[in-house]
Amino acid sequence: MAPSTARKPGIRVSRDYVAENPGADPTATELVINAIAVGQWLSHRLDEILRPHGITSGSFAVLQIVAGDPEPVTPSQIVSRAIVPVTSATVTGLLDTLERRGLVERQRHPTDRRKVMVILTDDGRALLDAVNPLVVEGEKRWTAALTKAERRTTTDALGKLGEHLLAADATSSA
């Protein structure tokens, strides 16, 4: 039986790349390139869903964090719960925009006047109720090329990589 000449999916480095970079691991290079490309493609598709509703992926993430807690949250809790590293200044800017639109409210903490609590408004809840089903349907379309088992395996591998990167960040900033 002749070896398969079918092209492997994804972005691959050339033989020239390997020859010109003898210290490189082509599997590492290909993983990084593919992860970045797929992340950007998914981000673009998410933005296409959110844009008609007047929000960005950052605003959507903040709304989900606020909505996901039964209690009001602080801006620092939003920063710590963000799935992508974000600064407190970025969260403040997102909260400013969301508050101007009437999607969240900031209120002083009842017992600690130094703290600010973020609360989802009825309009914020209505927006999430409208957008979440669109995102869920998008996620199913975007990942339809993979079986459920492949999605789990990919999620596990990316999760492991993400935890490695977070641990490396914690070690380097300590």
C-alpha cells in the first residue's frame, strides 16, 4: 500500500523552514501558528455576531462575568475572572462604556465605601438573553468540523497549554 499523500489540515512549515532553523521544533511552530490563526478567526466570527448588538468581545466577556455571579462583583473580580489577561484600566474603560449604555451600574459597596460593585441592569440581561443563543449557535457551526471527542481532546490540549502559559507567567512575574 502506498503512503498517503493527503495534505494534513492546518498551517504547516516547509522543509526549508526546518533546514533554516535547525533548533526549531516544527510541531511547536505549527501549533503556535495554528492556535493564533484559529483564535483570530474565531474572534472575528464572534465580533460579527456581537457588532450588530453594539458590543465588543471584551464588553461581552464583562457582561458574562457580571451576569454569572448571583452577587454584585467588583472590578478587580472581573479582572481576575477574565479568561484572557486584561488590565484593570481596560476593565474600567469597558465598564464606562457599558454603564453609559445602561447595561451595568456601578454602586458603592454597602459596608466598604472604598469598593465599587458592578450590577447587571435589566437592559444588560435582555442584551445577553438576545446574544447568548446566537453565540451558542455560532460555536456549534464553527466547531462542526470536529467530532465531540475531537472537541474534548482539543479543549484538553489547549487547556493544558493555557495552564502551562499561566504558570510560566506567574513564575516570571514573581
